[in-house]
Amino acid sequence: MTEETNASESEVQITPVEASVLLSGAEWDPKLLATTLAQEWEITVPEKDLPADASESLVFEAEGAVIAVKLFEEPLPAEMARMHAAMNPLWPQAGAMAQLHRAHLAVAAIPKTASLVEAAQVLVKVVSSLCNQPSALAIDTGSTILGTDGYREGATVMKGGELPLFNLVTFAIAKADETNFVAFTMGMSFLGHNELEIAPTAEKPEVIQEFLYTVASYTLKAGKGLRDGQILGLHPEKAQTVRYAESSMIPGLKTMQITL
């Protein structure tokens, strides 16, 4: 990828990376989490950090990040859960899980010596391990709802050194009209970058998703956000120009827009 201008990506507020585990009831086992983390990710939760009561918060450090897990004895706000479920049309049960859950675990990863993306990977390891809790129904990533099996499968790519991108970023594709599609990401802003958006295009959805995935992966691995006016040379026969502008999909948000 090459750059055409020196215009900087707009500042994105950096906050802890978060996710929620939707539960069938207000119960969870901190010791089971510690056991699963040790077995699957070689992460040790010090015995002294384990709460005596599951209603108390669990806070510990792992791989350069501070991890916090807190039980809330009520479901996520209904409208938010409904909207996030609608962002995953590939899992029909998402809506049902949004309605059925009765409590949730809020999980946060706060970078200490780790980068924001590294902290996000620790978060995915913790949440993936929480999928083993008997009461776990699904995962709200902050932008969509994923099944526990799908979330754990997405996390396994880290064992090969890859980013668990589908656990962190939602790639949404919708019809713009009879012949064109539009697409955008949800989750890049949680990782310190602007969201990406594809202008109406006649390309097939699978081509659009592959392109968005490639750009998002490059951005997060390189640690550099796209720039207004940047030229993307992913396909030598056709360069794509990046434009920083008001989103046509998400009111009130500016995105890095790309025309294929």
C-alpha cells in the first residue's frame, strides 16, 4: 500500500477493549475460568486474585494487560442486544440468545505494557475460555453477537500467530440497490482506528468481504491507520483511493471510505 498525501488519520479515542458473555443465569465459576485459561492459553490467574464469591469482580494481569471480569445480574439492554444480533445474519440463533439471556459477564482488557491490539488478543483468550462456563449462551463483541462455538473457533487462529479478526471486527454488507452492495466495519474504532466503508459497488459480497478483511488486517498488524487521499495498491490493475468523509451508513460518524 502506498500513500498519496501526508494527511493524518483523525484521532480515535482509545478505551479498554470490551466484550460481554451472555448468561442463562447469574452464575459463573472463576476457578473454571482459571483452569481453562491455563490449559488452553498457558495463562495463569494467581490464586490470590480469584474472588471468594462469584459476585465479586475478578481482576488480574496477563500478557501486558489488566483483565477485569464482573458479573451483572441482569441482561444487556434489550434494544442494544437486538441490534447486535441483527448484525449476524449467518447465525439465526443470535436473536434468540439476545432475548433468552438473563445475566451477563462484562470483560475488559486494559493495556498496560501491551499495545491495544495485543490487549484485544488477551481479551479474546479470556472470553474464549469463558465460553466453557455452563451458563454461557453467546458473546456480544460490542458490535455483533456470536455463538460460543463460533467464538472459540475464531480464537484458535491465534495459536498460528494470526489475529482473531472475526472476533474483534464485524464486516457488514448490505444491498445499496438492485445491482450494488455497500459495506462497512464495526469494531476498528475499538482498536484505535477509523471504521472502514466501501462505496456502492457491483462486486460480489465475498469479494467485498475479502477486501475489507485484508485492509483491516493490514491496518491492525502494521499499527498504522489509513490516511485521507491514500492510494491502496492491493490490485496492480486498479488502485483504490481512500477518502475520509461522513459515513453514508452510520449517521454522525466519519469513516475511511474506499471505492472498489
